[in-house]
Amino acid sequence: DTEVTQTPKHLVMGMTNKKSLKCEQHMGHRAMYWYKQKAKKPPELMFVYSYEKLSINESVPSRFSPECPNSSLLNLHLHALQPEDSALYLCASSHRQGYQSGELFFGEGSRLTVL
Amino acid sequence: AQSVTQLGSHVSVSEGALVLLRCNYSSSVPPYLFWYVQYPNQGLQLLLKYTSAATLVKGINGFEAEFKKSETSFHLTKPSAHMSDAAEYFCAVSDGDGTSYGKLTFGQGTILTVHP
């Protein structure tokens, strides 16, 4: 069982909708990540939070808005998405050494379909 | 910049046969290297990691990988494949230097199929 929990597992939304993806971990990790994975492709980094502060934004469009309310929670707010944003969104976390080395703990993902 | 190349997007083996998944890396610094596995409709799980402590790294589920600097390779092996090993495997490299954020870069993935 994964220790990084993502909800919802599946989400279908229209291009005018506003929705949020949620991620929670209770491993005491202080770094959390959002990745986007298109079908048959490797994950692509979107955002990195370190100690609840945004440390990396990989030039992601503003229709994706991350939020880290506390050390255990990470949200991704979605607004005015495009059909090409349909993908599996993966949340991950890491301890300090993992933040430096790349050792991540992933959730099972939220599969998003934009109509 | 760091990168990894996985040779073979699909590998098919018989149950009980040797599994060999190939990964070559490019890195300007001593790398951190990883193998992650992704089962259908799931997230990624760390199989094993190389962080310079030992060149032969043992991971979960009977997998191991050997770091060969001279060949810039980090191939993943398992002596005897099991049906439950069917999944997609990603090799990854980090540009971390042990002091600041190390970005993880994934290879394109190799889908492993295991036949009865």
C-alpha cells in the first residue's frame, strides 16, 4: 500500500470547470511534488515544494495552480483546462536526502480527463 | 545535463527466464541512479537506487542492478521472471550533488511482458 494518498483517483471535467486534486502523506517528508504523465510517456515534473514553499515551477501554465497548506498536504487546483491536459497526475514526496538525490515516494495518481 | 537512455521500449521473456533491462546514463557528476516500476494504472515504486555506496545494488522483488562507470550503464536484472513482474520500468538519473535539489530525469520506459 502506498503511503502517499491521492484523491480523486479519476476525474472528468469540462474546459470551464474548476476542480482540485489532493495529495496527503504522513511520512514526515518535507518535500512534495506534482508530476504529469501522458500515456506511454515518462513522468514530467511540474512543481516542487520544499518546507511548504514552492521551490521549483517547471514553466507550467497558470491554469494549474499548486498549493501546500501544510507539511502533509499538497493540492493542485485546475481551471480552464484543455483536452491536451488529460493525463495521469502523480504526487510524490521525499525526505531531505531524497530531495537532493531524487528518491521519491509516489502516490497512485489521479487520472484526469478534460472534455 | 543528465539523461538516461533505455534500450528497448518492449522486452518479452518467458516465466522463469532471465530479465535484463538496459539503461545507459549521461552525467557530468557522479550520478544518483534509480529504477522505478509502474504497474498498470498505478504510480511509480522505487525498485532500487545507486548512490555510490556499492556498484551492485539489490532491490525489492529480487531485482538488482550493477553500476558500471566505464560503460556508463546501470542495467536491471532478475534471474527468474515471474508473471507479477509484468510492468513498465523506468530508469532515472538525478543531478543532485548532495547539497541542494536534485532533479530526477526519467528514461522513456521499458514495458516488460512475461509469458507463461
